[in-house]
Amino acid sequence: MAQSTLYVNSATGNDTSAGTANAPLKTIARALQLVTSGSAIQLAAGTYNGATGEVFPLAIPAGVMVVGNESTKGKGILIEGSGEYISPSFGSQNITVLLAQNNQLRGVTVTNRASKGTGVWIESAAPLLANNTFTNCTREGVFVTGTAKPLIFDNLFVQNTSSGISMLRNAKGEIRRNVFREMGYGMALGDRAAPLIADNQIVANRIGITLSREVRPVFRQNLVEKNLQTGLVVSDSAQPELGSRQDPAGNIFRDNGNIDLQNTTNATLTSAGNQLSESRVQGAVDFVPTQFPSRPLGPNQFSDVAGHWAEGFIQALVNRGVISGFPDGSFQPNANITRAQYAAIVNKTFELPAKRQGIDFKDVPGNFWAAAAIRKATTMGFIAGFPDGTFRPGQNLTRIQAISSIVGGLGLTGGNPSYLNVYGDRAQIPSYATATVAIATQKRLIVNYPQLSLLNPMRDITRAEVAALIYQALVALGQANAIASPYIVTPEPAAVPSFADIQVHWAEDFIRRLVDRDLISGFTDGTFKPETAINRAQYAALLIKAFNPSNKRPAAQFADIPPNFWAAAVIQQAYRGGFLSGFPDQTFRPSQNVLKLQLILSLVSGLALPGGDEKLLAIYEDRDDIPAYARPAVAAATQHGIVVNYPHVAQLTPKREASRAETAAMVYQALVSIGRVSAVSSPYIVSRLLN
């Protein structure tokens, strides 16, 4: 039986050992031969190089986590060496570590002293790199290429000869809260790369950041200072996004050689909400006044949040204006939160219709600072009073109360009692809340620090924990992108039914992942019937389970949907959420099968995706079958990776009825597009043709 964690110790381990904590392996290379997807390799302090038996490059299999010591950013856990890797993008390369899909590299130091040596290579994959140190690489610490979408968070890049990160081709992803110093370039981005770069410190390099070719990065709240020559160099056709009138960027550019920003392109750049002196700019830059107050400039604006386990959650909510700090510059993440303070946060975060009548609590006078917020949070169903008619606004909120509040207020459903097995203190969960905790666990709302397996349900909740819980709720609703954190509880999935008719089916992976999340089910005879058409009522039920949309428009009365119809509630929610509409004769036609074009239009409408570039439709051999009114939406769905075509990826067949398999595949891809689930590898996803 494969272990969930293999332990490695270069000093005391033996590669013939079992790989347990008491009998560790000696080399990472041996652990890589034994590890399975979903497992971890835990490294002890020491050096891992050729002299200790390592064979480079170390190719980490998909779904595997390599962990050292995150609290020290890998100090004393050194992976050093180099081996040849043949890159599909750039040919032969000297690299130390090759990352694959859904890898995690945490808490290690990586060095490559070979000629033109790269520490970590990421080719068309989506791994997470967090709390590592990349140093003394003769080229760059991390190279990102192809269609890669990595998450690179909280790392230190120092004294690499060329750059900290190089990102090319069509790579995207997020680069957040890293430190880049004492290198040729902090970051070098080119080709058509388009990452989000936020909350980083780029200091004391020769050049802070260089952008070339058609790169399109987005910059938010970065500190770029004291680089010897220039802070930011923009050349060729590069177009960095440095804020807008509606969205101030909050970057700081200062004290960089003689120039903070150099624009050598023929275009005029826009700067909105940045600290950037016009006298230290070379080239055309339009300084645009912002419509809203600028966000706090630069990273780490709170005195007590930098390095905190919840920093990412806190910062994200601060940026949204949902939560704030204190006048002394602190956030006080470990302070408790009162019921009144919690009501105020909920009121700012969620905009839901009233579920119940407002209540005048006898201990909440009309002039109380949170009276309006308490009343609204109560009517939305997030929080209630006590039988004696009081609200008790100054009483601290417990963790179980906060979890129950979010699940109840958002009307979340699902959950499996087996999910509670992840908690070592599950006996402390009140009986009335077990179903609620199961739902919250399945939806990945729960964030436990410092020990993942301890829920501490009856303890008072802290401001940091509330920030994490609220943010995870936004992720579950599809209103925020996921933040990587080792403290998000991700339970082992319940056993997935083995349907007799989906084995080796082209859509098997999509179907199984939706079933795993309790979003779709099969039939009582043990089949899934993947080729059967899906009707509008069945599709509405799937939409509500998958997206749980908030209301965008008033309810409608459909002449053919009686109140006792089995799907009446989900049809109404799908309509109000913008995913489905009725017909001009005031009918819904629940038994009518969904066409493939209707499926695409529904997902684009419900997700509120802007119209795409119709030039993308050239990839479809039957593009003339797409009605003119639907072309922008089909282009948007194509661009966002939602469209899945089988058996011919270049044939849309828009007027054909959608099968259950096609519906499952495109709903799953829609969830991928909003960051709710991880990507599936399938040759039938049309967006692959765009690269």
C-alpha cells in the first residue's frame, strides 16, 4: 500500500527503507519512483545533490507535493544539481527540478550552478510554488513557458545571475508576495505571457522588471525600488496593465537608478493609482485620475500581517473593501470578532434577497453603529437573534457559529457525513451542526490553522479566520479566484460510483469529477447514460448544484411550471441567476432537450463573460452554422476553454442536442474557467487549438 507521505533524509536515510518518519529514504530520486499522485514527499534538513545520490533533473510527477520547511523558506534544505531536459518550447536545457500539473513545491532551497542553469522549469503545467528560496542559479530561479499557469507565492529570489523568474510563450498564472533582489532582472517577461503580478517586492536588482514582445501582465500593489538602472522597462509591443480609472493599481515605483519606468514602445501606457513620479518616467505615459480612492500602495501595508498564515485572504478582502484595519496601522488578525462586527462584514460581502422579516432587537438601538448591518444580515439569513429578543452584538462569535452562518445564509447543500472523519475533534461538533460542517468541508470553506485536522468548533473565531472563511465562500460562489493555502481543509473524496457505461469513455474524467463533487449522478441501474440528451429541467438542476448562482433579476412565472413540479425551485433559481430564460409565450418547456448552442449560451450568460473575438471562430469547420447573434458568446466560451467537441474537436455542431457527457464536460470546463476546480487534460477541449 502506498503511503500518503514519504519521508526523505539525505544524512540518515536509506533508499532500501520504507520511507516512514522513523525509516526515511535517502534520496528524492528514490521517493519519486515510489510516490503516487495525491501524496507528499517530506524532506528533512540537509543537502540533496549528486554527492548524496540524487539524479537530475528531478521530475516531480503530477499531483505530488514536495515539502521542506515553509516557515524558513527552505533554509537548510538545499536541492542543488543540474540535468538535461528537452523542452518542447526551447530545446535542451540545464535544470534542477521539473514540475508537472498540480505539483506543489514548498519550503525548499533550489540552486543550479551549471552553465545556463535554471532552478525550476514549468512547461504547460499549473503547479504551486510557495515559501521557497531560489538562489545561485546561473540563469534564472524559475522558468515558465508554454501554456503554464503556475501559482508562485511567498518565495525569495536572490542572487540568481540572470533573473528570478522568466516567463515566456503563452504562460499566465499568478506571482504574489515574492521578494526579488540582487539579480540581473527581478522578472523577465516576454512573448504573449499574461500573468497577474501582485504584492511583490522587487528591490536592488540591476533592472527590476523587463517586458518584451507582446506580453500583457497585470500589476497590482508591487514595490519596485532601488534597482540600479531602471524599475520597469517596457519594449516592443508589451502592454502592462497599471491600473484604470475604476481600478487603481497601487504600485510603488521609486528610487530606481535614474528612471523608474522606461517605455520604448510606440504606445502610450496608462498609470492609475500608482506612486510614480512623472519626472522619473521616460517615454509616453498617461497619468489617469482614479474614480475611486486608491488602495493602499505597495505590499504589506499592515504592520502585523506580513508572513501571517492568513495574509492572502486578508489582503484579498481588504482590496474588495470588505474588511479593514485599525488607525494604528495594524489589522489584529488574532483578535476575536463580535457578532456585530461579523454582521458588518457579511453585509459588505454578500448582496442577497431577504429571506425573513427584519427584527428590532431590544439591545440594538437605532443609533447603534451596526444597527443597519445587523438588520440586513438577519434578513438575508446569515445570523439570528436569541429567544429573549436580544442580539447580543458585543458577544464573540464562535467558529461553529460562523461556519453555520455562511452555509445557512448562502443556502449551500450537499455534504457527506464521511467528510467529518478528517477532523480529530469531530466529537466536539454539536449534533445540530454536523450536516452543516460536512457541507462546509465539501465546499472547501473551512480553513484550520495551525493543525489542519482540528476544527476547534466551540472556540471564539479570530479576525483572520473570518477573513479566510468569507473568502472561501466567495471562491465557492465563483466570485473570487482560489488562493493557495496549506490550511484549507480538502477531504478525501467519497467513493465515486463506477458507472458501467463510462469506462474509457471520452468524457469519463469530466463525469467522475462532477460525481465526486456530488454535482451530477447516474441512474438506479448503475449507468450514467452519457449519450442520452439532457432536458431543460435536468440541466437547470445541474446548474444550481454546480454554480449556486445569486439572483440577478426578479422571478418569472412560467405557465407550464406548476408549483409542485419537481424542478420548479431550480428552474426559478437558474432563471434568476441568468443561466436560463423562458420563451416569449411565458413557457419554460422543461422537457425540451438542450441544444449544444443553447448549452454554450447558457454558461456564457450565467458567468457574465464578455463577448469574445469572433476571429476565434475560424477554428470551427462548421462556423457558418453559428447564428450571428450567438457568435460573440461562442467566441467567449472558446476563449475561456469551455467548449468541448467530440469526436472532431474542430466541429461545433451547434444545432445538435447536447448529450449528458457533453453537458458534464462543458459545465466542468466552466467551473475550471472561474477557478473552482482543477483542469482536466483532454484532447477535445477546443481552447487547446488556440495555442
